[in-house]
Amino acid sequence: MRKLFQRHETYVLVIILLFSVIITSVNHNFLTLENALDLLKSYSFTGIMAIGVLFVLISGGIDISFAAVATIAEYVTVLIVLRIGGSMITAFAFAVLIGAALGAVNGLLIYRFKIPPIITTIATMNVYYGLLIVITRGKWIYALPDCFRSFAEIRVGSFGVQDGSAFGVSVVTIIWFLLLIAAAVLLRYTRLGRSIYAVGGDKISAERVGFRVGRVQVFVYAFMGTMAAIAGIVQALLVQTVAPNSIVGKELDVIAAVVLGGASLAGGVGTVFGTFLGVMLLAIVQNGMTLMKVSAVWYDVFVGLVVILSVGFSSYKQKKQQSSSKIDIRESAPSAGVSADTLQES
Amino acid sequence: MKSKRGSMDTLFLSMRHINKQYTGVKALDDVEFSIREGEIHCLAGTNGSGKSTLVKIISGVEQPEAGAQIEIAGEPAGQLNSMDSIRHGIEVIYQDLSLFPNLSVQENIAMSELVSSKTQWVSWKKAHTIAVEAMDKIGVSIPLDQTVSRLSMADRQLVAICRALTKDVRLLIMDEPTTALTKKEVDALLSVVVDLKKKGIATLFISHKLNEVMQVAERVTVLRDGVKIGCYPSSELDDKKIEYYMTGTTTVYTPYHVMPDTSGAPVLELDGLSKEGNFKDISMSVYPGEIVGITGLLGSGRTELALSIFGLNPPDEGTMRIDGEPVVIDTVKQAVSHGIAYVPENRLVEGLVLDQSVGKNVVMTVLDRMLTASKCIDVQQVDRSIARWVRELKIKVPSVDSAVKTLSGGNQQRVVLAKWIATEPKLFILDNPTVGIDIAAKTSIHEVIKHLAAEGVGVIIISDEIAEVLYTCNRVLVMNRGRILKQFISSEANEEEIQRYIESHAV
Amino acid sequence: MQRSMKYGVLMMLVLALCCTPSLFAQGSQDTADEYEIVTVVKITGIPWFNRLEEGVMQAEKELGINAYQIGPADADPAQQVKMVEDLISKGVDAICITPNDATALEPVFKKARDNGILILTHESPDQSGKDVDIELIDNVAFAKRTWDMLVEGMGTSGQYAVFVGGLTVPLHNVWVDEGLKYAQETYPDLDLVTSRIPCGEDQELSKQKTLELLKTYPDLKGIVGFGSLGPPGAAQALKEKGKAGAVTVVGTVIPGHAAPYLKDGSMTKGILWDPKDAGYSLSWVAKYMLDGGDFTTLTSIPGVGEVSVVGDVIKVNAMMDITKENADSFGF
């Protein structure tokens, strides 16, 4: 029980529950299966990118270019599928290939030239996005391949009919959850996963123990690219339009969600479950605002406050724990008072 | 495996004609070095003597210049790289321990095994077994799921040793393992090393702290300025001799005897100061010109007491008087305004801004006193003040604009001192001021402290090292479990007696 | 030390590259006997201004002038200022501009006119420092028409919501202000459920907000969306919830984008003007004035239509409805 309260995830969960209660008390439509499934669908795009960001943050890096990578992967893949045809499987394959390659470029630059990741990825973001605009001239694609349309409508389960339309678990939600599980297993049960934590904890120690830090870094950024690419396709599935500028600008939202979920910008810390909760917290706050009939001018203020409150609360808690654990060591002399007394009296 | 290991007299590692040059500076000059199987060996030398370079060559991190001959277990080993060294069973525990602060004890211990295992999959059950086995080997028990960043330094050290032991280690190299440990913890560590010897594992200590190493080492190799001075059986060495070999001079501890002027009010007077869980009923006084030493085990409450005086750990009850006036100090700002200065133990993290220049660090605490009429910083006054303190404290720097992190440990500590002396304090509290720095630097820091006291400042030195407080202070207080157990006049005390009080009813 | 120096140099290089968009801007060769008329748009690489550029190109071909379009990669007033300064030193004949910030550009406009360069603005009627402004729509009429459209769909009473691209986008908010004023006078039974929601430039967000609105206000009967992605997002949400047609969706859209939603009935009607007309008109008026023509006596622009001149603003009424019948015929 005590251990549970040392975990960041617990606090995020508590905050989520708190918000849910408040929102539900204003609008009963919040706590419905339908709304939950709608949120899980809408935020699967953010959630998938968050998985990639989590990896990068754990490794002690940061990536700003992922939205640009997602856009390129989305755009180029749709172009390819439109031209040569193919199924969703080919679409995902192409996207992953493009995303991983662009991500790996980030990783290589960061590792080979030791440029700080934030500078590298800001630069590549400009290059990637700039090239896309140069090549496409900002043209939008309205007519997606047929497979995108039919695939997006797949859903599992049918939970009752409301206003004539059934709702279920959308295919994009399923993709997101599969990726969450895969990422959790990778982080927890593979050497590669643990090496990411090791590199994020102490790069020099990781090198001394025998991890190839360069490879880990390249992997992490390539993985980020892969997640961004999948998210890009999911975005195309969600809105059925591909615009070169529709994703760029969402980077900070995603990073904020991951940090909300307990990852540290200093590296070495973070879990997949926490990240999921972080995304959901953000989703619920943004969703709840309209449901609670809050005027739109207040949206940004509330989102900012929630980020500050939940991150601040958890790190304050941690700081307190750290200082109290210090005193634990000092107090480790059992029954300190008694024996000292006897000694003084003698 | 056992059969391959020879008797205790066969050499495990032998190195000859080791030369190494760094951009013009000769770090090692034709050094010869050997270590026997299962031997406990000590490599001694001051900072910059080349001992770290030699360790880097043994561990394969750096390669020696051409002409070097290295043999391991009787076979020529050629040039070693890090993987070769690890394959030969050489494990280094660096001073920073190379642990992962964000991971659990269990994972840290099992990390080497994880790296070299053939499968990509991590078995937490196996990791658990490995960690428990490694801890059993040296008879310690640390909670396996604890995060390393929450452990004490001593426990971290043990975790690092456990990790090294998860491999088929033949030679364990420990770089300055005892600096962050208390006497009791050092003893525990040394008994672990003796245990390892019985298992045929050789240990090489790198150290400049003499006593504890002498207890267990069989031979001591001394380096000075990149040259090997000699290799001596430890039975032939005493403190004075090894110090002479290391520095080329002998320091004479001149005990500090003053009869402080007790006619006026003491600078600091504590009466029945208590803090729940930290210390109880502390009464003591410090007169101008006095140096009062406080010693005791880690956890005896000495650091907590110092923090309380400095406003970082407000006490629950009792009174504090400065110059005879009762005061309440709840914040550092109040403490500073009452003329109290505090130099923390961990100088590297707490005392300095490592990336900033020496000059900026020195004037950091007094900038607000150096303003022109228009509230801008008076650059000329700042420069004068920096020059003065660098000169008075003999800080060796190429320029006052060099970053503090480029300085040696002793010079860094002197920068910390300068920073606080610049505030012209009435009471100066030093927590373990000479941890991790070599003899020469240590002596000169003690000189600075005595000089300061002679000018009428009251000084409190907190130290684990009995010799340090005994020879630098005129009074020594022993703390034990939050109480002041005994007070000594240092001219009438000896180390053994103080040690007895420190450890009496020790846990 | 050396290493960080190297990065320093690298960084400077990168910065230098970033700061010289004009290095890569495509410009045509300067031929002495042709007018050089440059159109500076708010932002490049979005369909709206791509369409505007088509008008500029058409003018170049038909009028025998050297006309081209440039613009910053994001809607940044400072970059527009820099571009205008570059054009002044280049010595062009006229600058047609869609300002990101009216006041930020005033000083360079003055400098340009001091150098004998004509300044024509678009979507900025109150701009000072210009020679003439061209407006394709009358904002008040545009807003009224939009609300009329809404009422055509949902009737004169009921709940509705409004999307804008952002709470600081001037044009969108002017339309909403005018629209609300008009609604109060003409359709007092319309009930705006919540203040304007800033999601109109993000289809996914518009969709999500529509879903939330449907849950919060089950009786919602209409949505007005400004920002070309608001109405499609709303239409998508309605389709998903099986409410296509039950809620009226009107607003500004790109015809090609809106076509499928208009056809399946999830979107009611769109309203817009053709940015191509704006691009053509700007270049045409610029040439007309360079040839010595007086804009105050202008009555029509060939190929665009009748104009009326009020002070230094030329108004063209180019507002048009986008319906399922005509959505495919615009070519953008």
C-alpha cells in the first residue's frame, strides 16, 4: 500500500478520478461508455506519439521533430498508396519505413556530432517540414485511398444503439493499445528496454557496463520516428484528409502529456502506464471543459493549471520522500534514546 | 576454474615500461607494476601522480605508448581494450561507482549479467537470484527494490561491489572507495575485501587516505608525478613514511593550542538544543579564536546539528546565543546576517557552481555588498576582492576565469573556503572539509583555518577523521546518537580514547 | 572548448540559413521592360494562398507583367516586414500584400512608397500607409449571409454553436461579432449555447469538440464554422453519430474538401470567395495604376466583376455559396 503511494501513476490516477467526479456532477454524459470510447479514439493519435516521446525522454533526450516526421510519413504514404495501390498493411509498412529512417537520422546526428537533441531536432523539424512544403507546395489530399475509408470504420463490439448509431471500440484505439502493450513489454522485459533506462540514468555508467550508447540512441529516435509515422496514419484515418500542416504544432501537447505521466525531462524515469494516464488526463481535462460548459477562452488556462498542479504535486511529494528517507538513515540506530541515556548515566 | 588458479605467489598481472603522455604532459614515465593472485594491493599517490592513468590502462580504457609489456596470468596480453580487461576478470569500481541512480538495487547488481547475457529477454527472476547471490557472497542485505538514488553512499558502494562480483572477477580495482564512508563502514568494506582474498580474488585499492588501507594491504605501490617511487610490503610502512614517499616531504602536525579569550561572550552558545529524531539536549560554546572539533559516526547527529545552527534544520527546543544575545535562526538568510558561514560536506554538489569561473564562485556570497550607488555591480571592487582571496588562500589557478570544475579537489575546497571567508564570518562551520583531497592540500587548508581562527573567528570543524579534529582543534566534542558524549581538550587527548567514545554502544 | 566552438560555428551557420528565406525564394529574372509586381501572402504552403497564387499566375500570363508570390512559412509579421524590405532594395514596382499585422507593416509601407513603390493590401481595409486596399467581400454582408444560411437549415429558433480558427484571428471574429449582432436583431430565438470555440483550423479538434457539444447540448441544431476545417470536422462527427442532416453545418470551407460532406448531407452549405480572384485583382489593379490609371474611377475588373470604390478601398462582391451541386466546379 505504501509502495503504491510512492508511485507517480497513483497520483495521476487520483487526479483523473477527481476530475471525472467533478465533470460528471456537472454533466452526466461524461461518465458514459460512449464518451470514454470517443476519447480513446480521438486521443489514440496523441497517445501513439506519446509512446515514442516516452522512449526518448527515458533515454535522456528530447525530440521536437516528431510531428514533422508524422506528417511526412502520412503524406508520402498516402501518395504512394494512391499511386500504386495497396492495402492498409502496405500503408503501415511504408509509413514505418519512412518514420524509422527519419528518426534514425536524428539519432545519428545526435550521437555522431554530439549536438544537443533539442537543437538537432528543432533543426531537422525545419528541414523535414520545409522539404515537405517545398515538394508538395502545401497541397492537401482530400480523396484518400478507399482502404483508408473502410479501415477507419472497423470497430469491435457494439454497445447499444444511441440515436440510431452503434458504437464500439475503434480500430485505431486497438492499434494504440497494442502498441502500448508492445512498448511496455519492450521496456520492461528486454535488454534493449533496460538499456534505454540505463542510458537515461547515467550515460557514462552505461558505457562502462558495456551498453552501446550510440546504438541505443539511434534506436530510440528511430522508434520515435516509427511511432510518429503510425500516429500519422492514424491521424489520416481519423480525419480522412491529409494536410501538410495539420500535425505540426502538437509537439508540446504530447510532451506535456508524457511528463504528466511521470516521465522526467532529465531522463531515466517513466512508464508506459504512466504515459497512458498522462494522455488520458489531458484528454479528460480538454474534454471536460466543453462538457462542463466552460467558456472557450478559459481552455488554455485550465490545461496549464492542471499540468502545473499534477506535475508539481508529484515532484513535491517525491522531494518530501527523499528528505524523509535521509532522516531514516540517521535514525537507523535502533532505540537511540535508551542506550545513549544509559551511557550518560554511567 | 579453480585448478587454473595458481598459488598466492604467482603474478596475476604484470606490467612493464608503461608510458603515457597527454598533450605534452607525461602522466606515466616507464612505470612497472605487478599484482599477485589474491593479493590486496594499494596504489598510493597524491592527485595528479598518475594513479588514475595507470588504472585506466589496466582496465583498457586507455592504451599505453608503444613498448609497453603487459602480462595477465603469465600470458602476454598485448594492448588491452575494455572488453579484453573484462574478459580477463578485471573489474573497476570507479569513485563515482558507475551505478544507475534511477534503477533498483536488484537491477544495478544484475546489470553486468544483463549486458552479457545471450538472450534479449530480461528474466526478473534470474536478476533476483543474481542479486541475492552477490549479496550473500559478501554477507550484506540491502532492500532489492529500493531505488539506488535513495541509498546511502556506503550502501551504494556495496551495490557496486556486488555488481562486480556477479562476474568471474579475478582483480577488483576500487578507486578511492573509502572517502564517503564512515569508520564503521570502512571496516565492513575491508572485511569484505579480506573475504574476497580467501576466494582468490585480488583487490587493488587506489587511495590517498592511509590508515584503513594499511590495515589490509600486503603491498603498497607509490607513484609520484608519474614515476614509480617503489613497491613496499605494508608491514614496513607507517603513516609518516608513506606520506614522505607520496609527497616527498613530511608534514608535521602542529597541534593547535590556544587559550581562547573567555572573558567576553562566546561567539556561539547552545543551551539544551534539541530536535526530534536528530539530536537532543546539546549544550556547547565556541569562543572567538577557538577551533572546536565535532566527531562521531554518520548518523550521530553532527551534520544535523550544524544544519540547525545554519538555519536549515530549525531545532524544536533550546536556546541559541550569538555574542551573548539570544537569537532564533530559521533561515539561511538569518544565519548569514548573524555572521555564520557553513561549508557543506559534499563540496562538489553543494558548495560550488562547477561550470562557473573561480572568480564568480568566490564573490557569489558577497555580491550584494559590492554595489555601486546605482545598484549595479561594482566590477572593480569585485575584481579586487577576487584577487585578494585567491592570493590569500593560495588557490592555484591559471586564471580566475577558469571554470571551477577544472581545478583539483584541494583547490576546489579552497574556493569554497574563499567564498565563505569573503563574507567575513564570526562563526565558521566546516563539515568534513578535507574529504577526498590529498595530504599536501589538506595541510594547507588546515593552515588557512588556523589563520582564520587566529584572527578571532570561531570555527567548528566536523570530521570523521579523528586525527584531523585532534590536531587542528583545541577542543574536541564526541557526538553519539544525538548527544554530546564527551568533551576533550585536544592537548590532553589521544586518538584511541576518542575512538572508544565514538564507538561506544555503537550500533 | 574547441568542440563547443565548432558547434558555435555550426549553429551560426544553421541560424544564418534559417534567417535567409529569400535565399531560396523563387524569383523571376528581372526584365527591364516589364512591371515587377510581387504578392506577399500571410503564409505559404496552405491551399488558400496556393489558390491565390493561381490568380497571380493568371495575371502574369494575361497582362504581360512579371508577377509572382512569396510569403513566410508561418504567419509571422516580422518575416513579412523583412520580405517587404528586401523587395524595396530589389526595386520592384508594386507590392500586393495580405498583412499578418497591420501596424507592424506601417513603417515599411512608408519606406516603400518613399521609394516609389505601389502598396496594395488585401483583407486589411483599415490599413494605413497603403495606396489602395482590395476587398473581395463585405464583412457585414458575409456574416449576414452565413447566418441566413444557418436559419435556412435549422429554422429561426434553436440552439447553435460557433467555431473560429482562433480567438485572435481578426476576420473570423469580426464575422462572428457581426453575425451575432444580426442574429439578435433578425432571429431573436436563436440560442448560442457557448462562447465561440477556437478549433476551426484543426479538423480533428473540431470533430472532438462537436462530439462534446452533442453530449452537452443534446438539442443542438446548428453549427457555424469559420476557419476552413471547422465545418468538415463537425460534419465528420455528425456522420459518426448518425446525426448527419439533423444538425445544420455551415461556414467557410475549401470547396474540394467540403464536397464529400456536402454530398452525403452531413454539411449543409459553405460560403466563400475565390482567393484566385483576389490574386488576379491585386495584380490587375497594380498594373492599372502603374500605367497611370486612377482607381477611384474604376467600375469593374475584367474577369472578376463589378467594383465599388469607397475612399481608398476597392470592394468587389465575390461572395459565393458552396453547395453540393457546385462544390466540384471551383477547381480548388
